[in-house]
Amino acid sequence: MFWHIFTNRLKVTLRSPEAVFWLLVFPFVLSGFFYLAFNNLDNELTFSPIPVAVVSSEAYQESPALKRSIEALSSGNNPTLIIMEITEQEAEDKLEGNEVSGIISVQDDQPTVTIKSNGFEETIIATSVDQTLQASNAIMEALNKDPTVAMRLDTIGQTSYIIDTTNQNVSRSSLYFYTLIGMACIYAGLLAITTVNLTQANLSKLGLRMSVAPASRAVSLVAGLMSGFVIAYAGGVALYLFMVYILGVEFGAAAWAILLVIAAGVLAGLSLGTLVAAISKRSENVKIGILVALTMVGSFLAGMMGTQVIKHAIDQSVPFLAAINPVDLVSDALLSVYYFGIGDRYYYDIVCLLAFSVVSIVISWFFLRKRSYASL
Amino acid sequence: MQVFKYYFKIARSSLPTAAIYLVVFLAVTLLFTLLTDPNPASFSSEKPLVSIVDNDQGVLARGLVEYMEEEAEIVSVENTEEAHKEALFFDSAAFIMTIPEGFSEQFFAGESPQLIVQTSSDTSARQADLLVQNYLRLAEVRQLAGMNQTETVDGIKQDIEARVDVQIQDDTKNFTETQKMLQFFNFEAYAVIALNILVIAAIMLSFKGSVRKRNQVGATSYDSVQRQIFAGGAVFSVIIWLFFLAMAIAFSPDIMFSGYGALYTLSSFGLSFVGLSLGYMIGALVKSNQAVSGITNVVALGMSFISGVFLPQEFLGESVLNFAKLLPVYWYVDANNTISGLATFDLASIAPIIMNIVILLGFGIGVFAVTFVTRRIFLKR
């Protein structure tokens, strides 16, 4: 009886346009949008040299210290500034047209920085010129103390005292794609809502017929959910493969860990759907509405809508909220695989997903078990 | 009028769902506006977020820490590998520096000890890097002249008094307030489009099946029925629009009762009209509620992502923005961005905003007309 219901639910689901849409169209289309939107993000978040206009007046040419320092900042492998030596008028036009972030000029023997409004790029320009002034001051005092310093000034700034141990090339846009996988997993709950409605005599005509059939409610429920799991899991894995091979999203090497996350996520999604369907007697549409709203809020809190700040704040100060948000658990586990490494954080997420599923199923069971009706 | 009245009877059954959506979207918009930083790290406040682990505690190291406290915003990050990585990934620190034991001593012994840093590689991280390099270069000069640690640190305190004269051309006042409201109204694009589609399409579904057949044999003409259904949707659309306006007013009455507020009101009206027509179109096309929620997600989320609702338009690629120009949300966000940057309210500066709102209304009318006509064609078959 189990296999009978299982295979037939499988067929019915695959023939329903809604299910196909949710599993095979929706996540793929949305990930295409994500790809468009975030394609450029990693570049935008990485520092690129700042265009600056330098007013090439006589006064500037006669300020060797300033000139040398600005040239030093705009040369090398990893320059801070890109300088354009142009006339004052050209510089002002370029600033107005946002082609440069600021203008460096020398007025009354004093260097001046002109910017449109405050910001990091502008601050960097100011800091660059500050450096020259401050260094001149230091050199003057050093020479006062020990005139022989003049002969050793060339060594200044030659030694690097900073060693950068950052793990380079981290794609920060990948988190958005992880939240999308989380969202897709939880949408498996829609299949659970249908399954529950079809097994409950008071919710649908088909449920009425099912309940007089010689199959126990538990068997038909489990068979329905299992078929939902198979379909949603296949959809989730296909989405993962699509992101890796077509969109080029970085996931890290451990495929087994990712497949496990998706399985746990789909399970949590089905459990959530079962719970929503079980505790409310309202129409299927209301239940779908609740699930969609929950998933959306979950995705929002997991950082999908440019809201990583909110995800981080929740992780730091309300970890409980993160622990009951299946979308976040899935995306956080995927982030662990990619960025933090498979460790405590990863297993914690998986355990939370499983616990979430168990608790939802247990609560649902109290609502769904042994119901009998005098009349329907 | 019968259809119009009946519309609200039918709507009653959809009200619980609509109410859930409304509450959720209002809450999410509020949260987004309150919690996200209006200026993403790379072009915002001028101080980088820096975390320092000082294992040395030497005079020079303490001087450096003091300098960074002045020039950067010091944040505390738990001193573990994972916490460091997390802080950098989520932008709660841009530059994490560990000063190793013996750094000051070795520096003054003429050796080259190494500060260990991890950065987010963004613009603010570069600023922090420049600051540290600057400090150490000043220390090098003084150390070269044979000064000891205390003399050096005291000397640098005077060096850093020297500052370049910075001229700022326009310093917009009220900056954070207008930016916050910009966040609010931009996010509203997602919320209002999604809400309109979910609510209006859900109600329109009830006019399908046997109801539609009965309507067809009724005395009211098809056009009239459609117009009344559209008008019924318009009522809901206006209600949603008013809810969001009320929240905006509660949020920042100062901005909302100014020229900025008036323009935001207009642009969000244009947006609501687009939402209404999209809701009408999707309601006409689809057959089930599941499909409505699916399409809502694709349409509302998809348009929002590539039109600069969640991430600023500056972060999107040129080609993406060109594509987004085919979508109404782009023009809405563009209008809002222009509004928030307004310094004066003369005709010349408002004209592009009005143009964008006209484009929004045009989109709405276009979508409605296309739906209306195609439905008629299908009906005749």
C-alpha cells in the first residue's frame, strides 16, 4: 500500500503544473536574476584605485615632496590612486561629472583637496596628502636632532611591516545564492500542505475517500511526504548543479556536505509545511499564504534581500531566532562549507535542521492522529 | 456596479491571507529600514571599522592603537579565527590587526617585525591600511634619528596635527534622514508589488470558473465587468499605498511633510499603479493560488534585485541596469534616488522625477491595456 500511494503521489505531483513550476522553474529563474544582480558585486566590494585629478600648476611642480608621495601611491602592483595631471578647469569639470573622486592642488604653497561630498574614497585622498605633510614635519624634526639622517632618508618606507593573511578571493555574493537554495528547500513545504490536505477527511473530498480506504493515515501521510521529499530533493540538487556549472557560483569542494544540507533542508521544509497544514483548518490557500509569508520572512532574515547585516546581527545577538529559521540554517551551513570550513558551525546547523523537523512532525502528529468524525 | 460590490464580498474570504501579507510586508519594510545601513561600507562614513589585538603592549604599539582609535572606528571582535572571518564577511570589521609580542622592541632594534592583518579588501580596508603605514613611516623617520620609543610616540602626536585643507563642495544637510527614507521607499518597491499581486490576483481567482460563466451570460457587458474588477482592485491598491504612507509618516514626519515627502508620495503612487496593473494581469493569467505566489516571487523579487531595490544601483553592472530599464521598478528606484539627492525644488530639478513617474503610469496603463485586449481575444475564440 505504501508503494502504491508513493508512486501515485509522485506521478500526480509531477503532473501538476504548480509543483513543476515551484521545483523546476521558480528557483532557476530567480537564480538567473541573482546572477544578473550579483555578477558585479564582488568587484564592487573590492577596492579599486581611486581616480584623482591633480592640478598641474607651477606650484605643484615645485612641491617635490608632495609630487613624489602622490606618485608613489599611484604606482606599483596595487596602487591606491590613479592620477591625472590636468588643468584646474578640466579638474573641476571631471569632479562635476563624477569622473574623479577629488582634486589635489597647491594653493598659496599649501596642498588642498577638493571633494564633492564625504566618503571613504574622499577620505583616502585626504589621508594621502596628510601623509606628505606629516612626513615633512617628522623629517624636519629628525634632521634637527641628527643631520646625518638626510643621507638615510631613502630607506624610509622601503620596509613592509604588514603581512596580509586574508583568504583572498572570497565571493561574498555567494551567500545570496545559498539563501535561494534555503528558500527552495523550504518551499518543499507546499507539497506537504497538499499531502496533508489529501489525507485529512475534513479538509478535502479526496481526503474523505482516502480515509475510508484500507490504508492507515500514517502510511498514506508518510508515503505522500516521501514522494514530496524525492521530488523536492531532486529539484534542490538540480538547482545546486545549475548554480555550480551554469552560473559558476562558488560552493567549496565538499559536495557530500552540500547534498546533506539540501536533504536536511528539504526535510525541514516538508515538516514546516506539515505543521502549517496540520494546525490550521482554514482553506489550502490560507495555508499556502502562511507558508509563503514564513519563507519570505525567513529568507529576509537569512540575508537574501541585501540584508546580510540583519542576518549577522541575529547570529550575534538572537541566535535562537537563527536556530529556528530553516532558510538561514540551510544557507549558513552552505556558507560554512564554502567559507568557514566544515566544523562545529556546519554540524550545529544540520542538527538544528533535524531538530526543527522532529519538533514540527511531533507537533503535527498530535493534530493529525486518530481523528474520527460523526458526520462530514 | 454589481460586480464592484460583489468584488468586496468575494474579497472578504481572501482578507485573512491579505492581512497576513500586509502585516508581514509592513514589518519587513520596517526592519529593513531600521536595521540596514543606508550607506554600504564602500562609500559611507569616513572611518573604517578596525579591530586590534595588541599582544605587545609596548610604547610604540600603544601609540599605534591610540592613533587608530582616533582615526578609525574600533570594533571589538572575539579573538578567534572564525569570529575574525565572520566579521570580515559580514562587514562588521574591515581590518583586523594583530600586533605580535615584541613588536615595539624589534621595531626600534631596526628589525622588521610584522603586523598580521586580515582585511575585507574593500575601500575602507585600504584606508585603514594607509593609516597604519603612515604611522609606521613616521615612526621610522624618528627612529632613524635615534629617538627612543617615548620620544617617537610623542613626536608623532605632533606630526599628525598637520592636515591638508579639505574643501567640500556640497554638504547635503539632513543626509541620514533622507537616506533612511530612501531605504524605506526603495524597499517599498518589493513590498508593494508583491502585495498588490498577491492580494489582487487572489481575489480575481474567485471570479474564475463557474462565476465567470455566470458573468458571461449576465446582462452586464464583458468590458464593464472587467472595468469593475479593475476598479475593485484599485481600492485595495490604494489601501496598501495608504498603509505604507502612514508608516512613512510615522517614521519620519519631518521628511514626509516636506518637498521630499510630497515627491516620495507621488512616486510611490506611480509604483502602486504598476503593482495594481501587474496584479490584474497575473490574476487574469493564472489559475491557482500556488501559481500566484510563485509568480509573485519571481516578478517582485526578480525585478527588485536587478533594479537596485536591495542593493544600490551603483553596485549593479552596466548591462544589468540597461536591461532593468525595461522594467518599471528601475524607474521608481531611479526617481527615489533623485529625490533623496535634491537640494532645491525648482522645476528643472523636479522634471526628471516627474518624467519617471509618468513612465511608471505609462507602464501601468500598458500592462492593463495588453491584458484587457488579449483577454478579449481569448474570450472570442
